[in-house]
Amino acid sequence: MKRKRAELNTDRRSRSSIIFGYFRASMSKEQSIGVLGGMGPLATALLFERIVSLTEAAKDQDHVRTFVDSNPSIPDRNAAILGSGEDPRPKLVETAQNLERMGATLLVMPCNTAHHFHSDVQEAISIPLLHMVEETVRYIVANHSEVEKVGVLATDGTLAAGVYQKAIEAAGLEAVQPSGVHQQAITELIDDGIKAGKRISIDPFLACVAALRADEGGGAQLFILGCTELSVAQKRYDLGEEVVFVDPMTVVASVAIRAVGKRVVGDPPPQPVSANDNGDGDGDDDDAATAAVGGGGGGGVGQ
């Protein structure tokens, strides 16, 4: 497990250098974030709010220029993965390309399930599309080294595709996921509650969490809110203070802010960059590159 964590840290530095190098090469262009949204619209609005509230700013001009394309016509990702719906990739690509034409230099996609199609979208554009799932797992490894079992609360499609399980296991951790009535509780909160604009009981959700925390249920030590509607639910409901919930939208918002050269509220003072740094990933500026994309524990996560 320690070896896999070390390999993940090496991968994190390599990835940091690539993204940092991209932005060094395009410094003449205004750095901006594009939000590939509409999945759902409320989650898209919450991500924008996260970007604004997490950016260290004393005035309007200190904030990040942000383009938002909230495209609710993107077909249901969950249904597509489960084999009962239209392929969402054409619309995902169309929306990503639209944001690139608008001037975005970095994209964020506030839908966990849609990350099953991440590579298809990334291949269709020439700017980086942050991988919210991978960033979330990196955050856990960097900030919760004591954790070995991670609970995944997500849609049926996200679980069926192994979107989080693959990333968690690659980090040397164990994924714990609900099934049966407990997964039904998650689905109802997402679809019948948040997406439908209704306030339903949070008790079945909390019962699911309690069951997965128990040894017989898997012994999860923290939980990923692996659906952006659950990030919205965290804001609407009191989920208690006993359980650690990691919010991928907060993680990726922090990463995006740093990647475009801004600071996140609570960041330590910036360190001077080596004069001979060339952003090539040779070790001269690994720490600066890591900080630029939020590696090594940046960004507060709602708990």
C-alpha cells in the first residue's frame, strides 16, 4: 500500500509539471476557467459559487474569469452507462469545445458520473480538462494518510463503471460502496430530492452512511460525495460532524483556482520560484508545480 501511495505521489508530481508547463507556455493569454455544466444545473451553480468563495480576493478584479456553459440537454450519463440511454459524449464534446472557443484555458466538469467519458472529451480539445475523481483521491492520500477504506456515495452508473473504485484502488486503498436499500437511499436523495427540487428526509442517507461505517458494512473511514447533487445536499442538510465527507467539487475548485495562477483562501504565503526553473518536471520546481495544481493537500473540504 505504501508503495502504491509513493507511486501516486510520483504521478502527481509528473501531472503537476505537465499542467504547470501548459500554463507557463500560455502566460500571454488570460488564464480562465470553463465550467462544463448542466449536469445538473444546481450543481453547476454550486461549483461557480465554490470558485468564487475559495478564491483569495480583496476586490472584484482579483477573481478568476470564469465561463459557464450550463447545458442541460446533455443526455443522462447514468442511463448511458447502464445501457438505457443516449450517448452523452457528442454533447459533452460540443460543450467543451464551445468553452474553449469562448476563451477558457482550463475546464472543470461538475458531474462525477460524466468522468467515465473524461478521456473522450479531453481528446477533443486542446486545453486541460481537470479530472475531478483523480484529484479527489489525490486529496485523500495527501490529507488523510490514516485512511485505508473509503466510502463511495454515488449514482448507480458511477458505481457500475467503477469510476471511483478504480482510482481508489490504484492509490492502494479499498473502496466501500452501498448496495440494496442503502444504494436506493442515495439514488432517491439525488433524483427525487435534489434534482427534483424537493426536500426529502435525510434519514435514509444517514442510515446508509452508518451501515457502511460499521465493520460488517465495510468499515469506511471517510466518504466521498461522489455525485454533485450530494455536494448540494451537504449544503442543504445537517450531515453531522462525526463523519468526514470529502466534497470533490471543493477539491477540484481549489485545484482549478491554483492552476490559473490564483490563491485559495487559507493558502500559505507563496514561495519564491527558482530562477533556473523551466517547468520541465526535472525536479527544479516540483514544489511550485504541485502547488499550482493543488497537490499536497491544498484546499479545504467540507466535512
